[in-house]
Amino acid sequence: MTAAAGTHPAPVPRARPTRFEWERAFRSARLPRHLQLVLFHVASYMDHSGRNAWPAVGTLADDMGYSRRRVFQLLAELEALGWVETVERAGSSSERHPAIPGGVNFRLHPGDETQIAPQG
């Protein structure tokens, strides 16, 4: 089937934000402090390209003084809000990636306003 015959075009993959873009975006967002704490700790493990960001849940729990269960809850909440994407890997644990929810405005440089268009 073609797009004209009623199918939807394949979604365009979003580029992952860099660490800098992700930090700017979540600093600009009005998130509760406990959620920002998780994002800051995850970002501290991230390389500049936005990869290699995910320490073990136990490491995050130790860093923040939370239980592993609480960290899982917070990561799920951040995923529901669009700040984290989970990708299932065959035969292995899932992989999490940084994301910026659609419609979030943030400044990369003074005087610059960037808006991420809503997804969907």
C-alpha cells in the first residue's frame, strides 16, 4: 500500500539530543526537583554526544540516596513525561536514551530560543 492508499508514512526517527541540549531543555522545564535530580545524575554519566548515559539503577540509587525501587519509579515517570525513551533489545536488558518532549522551549545560547516540535 502507498501513502495515497491510506497508509501512514514511516515515522521520521528523531535525533537524540546532545548532553548540552538535554541539560538546557530539562533546566528550562518546570520539573519537580526530585525528577531534575535524576536527570542531572544521568547527565553526569553521559558523554557530550548524548550517549553512554545510563549507569546501573543501583549506581543511581547510591548516588542519590534513593532505593532501587524509587529510581525505577522515577525513571518510569520521566519516560511517561517524554524525557527518557526505553528501547527493548532482544536477549538483553533494555536501553534508555535521553529525549526532549515535544513543545519544550529552551535556550542553547543567550538570546536564542529553540522549540522542539511536538511528536506524533
